[in-house]
Amino acid sequence: MRFAETAEQDELRATVRRLFDSVTVQPLLSVGDPWAGGEPDLEAWSPLADIGVLSAGSTSGPALAELVIVFEELGRSSLHLPLLTSVVCGSMPLRQFGGVQHRELVAAVENGETRLTSSVIGQPFLDRPLELDQQGSSLRLSGQANLVLDAAGSTAIVALGTDADANGSTMVVAPLADTTIQAQKGTDGLELGRVDFAGVEISENNVVGQRGQGQEIWAWVRNRARLCLAATMLGSSVAALDLTANYVREREQFGKPLAAFQAVSQRAADSYVDVEGMKLATWNAVTALEAGREAERSATIAAFWASEAGQRVAHSAQHLHGGIGVDISYPVHRHFLNLKQNAMLLGPPSLLLEEIGELLPEYLAESTT
């Protein structure tokens, strides 16, 4: 496992940071109207396409380690961009498992001309599974997907449906123009959508990979999505900790800085330890996925650490900032919202810990042989 970045990675981080810092952050919440705000910060979308970030997974785009750096910087900036849904859960699996019929759509995503979303990112355990049925020479997709990220701004959705004819599940990409979308709101104020598939008719050309291969493709996507979410939460946690450290150094109480009080310094130190643990788990998962070994276990551990420790960092930052921490216009509150929302996107800590436990017997058996 490596922590040192190459010169090219340093340059990428600096370039992405300059880009994100130049973007005007859109407000997520409004005191007067809880449904106001929440739009993604799309000012950075075309520039990301120009520097090749949206081409992740291609020979010309960033590799996995470079993509993780981009997501770290995304978390640090607290911007909301549909990179997870459109790239990691959209164009990347289409490129990896799709056919020639998907190339035009992938190219449109890479050029920043269109965006994709996913039915399996959000809180899938709240939904009934989508169903895919054979209707003559066509396929029909039915069901409902809740809490879909960037539903209103995407042209198509990568969806996983149970496929009785294939004795399993099948992943498809379906146009959103044929669905009904109802607005929903996330914990962090971001716009989400409930997508109703009332017998959406698609063809075999919409199938990603082979019919019945859905769970295999979803496992591939989930590992990378969890890793990128962990990187986002790592970036948010680093930024929240930096804001907190600066605040307690400068804010005085009883004639001395808050940082001089033992309880304050110990709470901040605990956050530092959590951030270092998140960094270790995240980059260990990068190494595992790049090497093609223990991918699921490493990605799940990284997601657990980010979800569990990230929320501790968020609460500590709020607590140590005192009253100003609950000001919705103050940056630390935005990081708090992001960390809380991202912690739930692919499963809460308890669910992730349960998954890790289920993977332990296989890991122990392999380690003793």
C-alpha cells in the first residue's frame, strides 16, 4: 500500500482543487423554505470534462487512484456534483460491461453533454425491487426507485431489476423520459427524486452485460462506489477538522484559546485519529481493487470506517464550534450535512459491519491455507 502521490497525481489534485475553489457553492438549505436550494454545483461540470475526469475508466481518463483523489477534493470542497451516479455508477459499468450500442451514450457523458443516474444508489433497502419482464420482443421495466440522485437532471438511469426469465437480476439503462419523477429532498438538502417505472418498454440493446448478470455487475459497481464515497467523506472530514482546528486556535474563552482546554484538544485529537483511520482504510481499498484481490472486503471496510468515523468527526466539529456550528451558512454545517447523507448512501455503519462479518469466514479460511 502506498501513501505517497506521484508528480502527476499531485498536479491532478492541485488542478481539481483550483477548479473546485473557483466554483460558487450553491446553498443547500433555506430557513424560510426547506424545499429551496439543493441544486448541484454544475459550474464545474464542463471543466471536469475538459480535463478528462468524466472519462474515468477509459484509457485516456483517470485510473482508480486518480479518481479517488478527485472524490477527496470533491468532499473537501463540499460541492455537490453527480460524479458518483453519472460516472462511477453510470458510464464506468457501461464501458466495462456494455456493448457497442452504449458507446454513444458513454461518449456523451464523457463530453459533459448528458448525465446518468442510478436506481441502486440511495437507500435501496427501502425499495421494492424493480421487475423486468419479457413482452414479446421487448422488455418491460416496472417498479419504483426512491431517493434517486440527480433524477431531474439526468437523461437515463442505470437500473437493476429482478429478471424471472433469466433466473436472476439484470442491469439495464433506461431513458428517464418514459418515467414519472416526483421530487424528494435529502438529509443534506440535495434534490432527489422518486422514479416510477410504469411498464417502461426497452429493448435488448438496453441490457448492460448479459441477462442474469446483474448482481455480478452491481458488485463491481458497489465496490467502486463505496470506495469513492469513502474518499468523499475523507475529504469532508479533513476539511471539517481543519476548520475546527483553526477555530479553536483563534476563539478565546476565559482569556485563552479554546485549544488550550484539555477536553477540547482531546476531542480534536480523537477526530484526527479518525481521519487517519479513514485515510488508511480508503487507500488500502484502492490498493486491493487495483490488484484485483479482496476487493469487496476492503471496499466495505473503507465504507464502514468512513460512515462510522466520518459521523464522529462531523459531530465533533459541530460541538467544538459551539453555536456557530449550527449556522447553515457556515462551511462546517455543510460538511456535517454531507457526512450524514453520504453515510447512508450505500448502507449505514451497522449494515456495513454485518456485511464485513459475513465476509470474515471466507477471509480467515483463505489466510490459513
